[in-house]
Amino acid sequence: MAYECFVSCSLVYFVYLCGVVVGVIVVIVIVVVGVGVVVAAVVVAVLVHWCTLYACVVTFQSKLQRVLHKQRGKLLLVWVLLVVVLLLLLLLLLLLLLLLLLFVFVVVVVAAVAVAVVLVVVVLLLVVVVVVVVVVVLFVVVVVLVVLVVLIVIVVLLLLLLLLLLLLLFLFSCSCCCFCSFHFYCCCFIFCCCSCSFFVLFEGSSFRLCRTSRAPHE
């Protein structure tokens, strides 16, 4: 009786483990396919699954105890079949886990590539914006420098023109002064010459007059 109870409990636990594996496989399939991602629905499905599984296990245990009384020779075959089924379920679970990991890896790689592309595009846009700003700043600086150079040249030319006008005015004033002084000196020279000639003539005439006035007395 104890052996039969142990065997029945072992078979029940095997069936229960197979049910757990099937439940995990169902959940993984739901996650991989992408259907039924809502948490409430998953919780309800899991609860219904565990309740149904528990009812099936209880029913199977009661029936199994009746069968074991009749057919003890087929116990090894049942064990082998359950082990094979469990191994197949574990293999299927492993394949699904690998598929899930591959799916996650592909999603991560695609997301990383998308992020890298977005970052590259953003960096290129920033580089283009920086280059445009630098070009605009250089253009403005060049324009300002050209305007400053033109203004400086204009101011220098105006100063040179002013200096030239001042020089011409100075030369004109100097020439006027020289002309006036030359005219004054010429007038003075003419006046002196006239004075000297008048003096010489006056002295000569007075000398002759004196000589003619002395001649009869002698």
C-alpha cells in the first residue's frame, strides 16, 4: 500500500511538473508571439490553468490508484513515457528560451542600430549647424574687417586731402607774402633810387649856382 501510494504520488508530481512546463511554454509562446501581453489576462489565464491542472491532478491521482492495483507490470513503461514526455517538454522549453533570447537579441541589436543611426544623424546635423554658424561668423567678421579697412582708407585719404589743402593754402599764403614783400622792396628800391637821383640833381644844380654866383667877384 505504501509503495502504491509512493508511485502514485511520484506519477502525480511528474504530471504536475509536466503541467508546469507546459504552462511556462504557453506563457513563453504568448510572450514571443506577442498576444495576450496584458497582465490581468495573463494572471487570469495562469489562475485558470493552475485550477484546472489541480483538478486534473486530483482526478488523475484517484484514477491512478485504481489502475495501479490492476496493472503493476506496466509501471516501468509509464515511467519511461513520462520521462520521455518530460524531456521533450524540457527540450521544447529550451528551444523556446533560445528563440526568446534570439528575439530579444535581435530587438536589442535593432534598437542599438537605430539609436546609433539617430546619434550619427544628430551629430552630423550638429556638425552642419556648427559649420554653418562658423561660416556665417567668418563672413560677418570679413565683412566688418573690409568695412573697417574701407573706412580707414577713406579717413586716411580725407586726411591726406586736408593736408594737401593746408599745404596749398600755406604755399599760396607764402607766395602772397613773398610777392608783397618783393613789391615792397621794389618800391623801397625805386624810392631810394629816386631820392638819390633827386639829391644828386639838387646838389649839382646848387653847386653850379654857387659857382656862377662867385665868378664875377673873382
